[in-house]
Amino acid sequence: MTSYVSHTAIDCANAYTLSLWWAEVLGYSEDPDDPNLPEHEECLIRSADGAHRLLFLTVPDAKQVKNRMHLDLRPDEGTRDEELARLLGHGATEVADHRRPDGSGWVVLADPEGNEFCILRSTGEVAAQRQQAASQ
């Protein structure tokens, strides 16, 4: 017997507001049969195929320290740096830059409530770097 991840839960100060922010970042939507409302203390968003879900939970305590668990995001289209610019424009803040001169690496960002997440290179960027290395 095994288990599966039903959803990833994120504690926050305002479940509704943060669920809207992440829905825009990820292209997720709420369940049309159970819409999120501003007064809800639990707000769920899901990927288009329903395979991944995020549940935002309003809690009374503020974030105190670095996340013990976080999301690693990879752009569907474009590059890591283009996605970084988009997310910074959307209200994320940069926490740490771990990009390397060869183009590898990642950038740590925080959402409007300070929850950290990382931006990785796109699969196209990774494949191009591998192809370049193989041809040398």
C-alpha cells in the first residue's frame, strides 16, 4: 500500500489573496464547483489537468523562518530569466541568486507573504546546455 499527495498546503495570512496570486503565477484555477471567496480560510487552486493542487490555509501566526519545504518552478515557455522578470513584475521578491556563469543555477524568490520558491531553467535551456557540452 502507498499514499499519494492530495495537495500541497501552504499556511498564510490571507488564503484568498495568496491563492489568486499563485493561480496567476502558475496558470491554475479554482474548482468551479467550490469557488474561493474572500472570506474563506481555505482556498484551493489546481492545475488545468487537476493533477496538482495547492491549498492555502489562513493561520493566525506570521511566517517566522525559512521554509522547510518549497516549490521549484520551471518555465513552460521562454527562459528562466524571462520568467524571473515576469514574477518580479507580478510582486515576487528576490531572496538569493544562485545563477552560475555557465547559465546553470536557480534564483530563490518569495511570494507576497514571504514563502520562498525557486525558479529553475526551462527544459529547453537545460537541453541546449547539454547539447553544447556534448559538441565540445
